[in-house]
Amino acid sequence: MTQQGFTLWLTGLSGAGKTTIAVALEQKLRERGVRIERLDGDTVREGLTRDLGFSKEDRDKNIERVTFVAKLLSRNGVGVIASFISPYQAARDKVRQETTNFIEGYVAAPLEVCASRDVKGMYKKAFAGEIKEFTGVSDPYEAPVDPELTINTHEQTLDESVAQIIHYLEERGLVPQTQIAD
């Protein structure tokens, strides 16, 4: 099977589980021999977009740059797992238009669950007004209207979340199915 490129775009609030899922999914797909690259909000901001802040304009520019990378990879037969808060539907719609085999994965968890998972204390500072433009608190998050996948991390385990995504990718012929022994 010749691998098709795809862009799995994981969107959701900070603390919803995007990066955790992306890391585990990347490992599982590599074990199957899938050519895969993971683009993550925190690591991309260390290099590709370190000059940007968190205003709407900078967030859009961040997603625009990542979209360019995902477009190059996906059109050349590489699977891309992109995990970004990406709070604006219009920006995600643009990614959909520009990348190959786009899949919007909404990593959903209630705000209070996300805040309880926050090891950096960002939500506490945002709730206290110490951080401005914090998505989900003082800045909007536009939840996907009709995502291909909704991953409810507050209702399922990490393994269940990864299995849900792999099943979706298998059903669409984007990754090889595992062989089940009799």
C-alpha cells in the first residue's frame, strides 16, 4: 500500500490532551511503518514561530506557517499530526482547503477539567486576570462545528482516544490496518 499523506489537525483548549494524544499516536503509527511528522504548538513556537505572540493576528500567522509545512508534507505522502489550540474556525477552514486529506479532530474536555490538568498554572493566572488573551478564559475558542472526529478525553483513556483515531485513519485507507492473528 502506497501511503497517502494526510493532515490530522487536533484542536481544543489548553489541557484538553492534544499533545498527549499526538505523542502516543505518533509512536503507534511509527511502529506500523507510517511516515509521520508531529507538529506541536509548544515546539513550533520554539523555532518556526518564536517571533509571534498571542494576539489574534499572531495566532493566525502561527497557523498560516504551520499550514504551509503541513501542506508540503501531506502532499508528499507524509502523515501530519498537528496539535494546536487553533481557536478560530476560519483559520482551521483554511488549513482544510490547503492540505491533503484534512481531518479535524476536536479534542474535547470541559474547561474545569482542562484547568485541573494544568501543571504550568496558566489557567490559575488567567482566571486571576494575570494573563490576557488566554483561550477559553479571556479569549474565545470556537469549537468545531462538524469535525471528522470528536475525542472526549474526559470520558475515555488515552489508549481509547488513540484507538479511535487509528480506526478512523484505517477506515479511510490512510494507514495500513493491523493484521489480526486467528
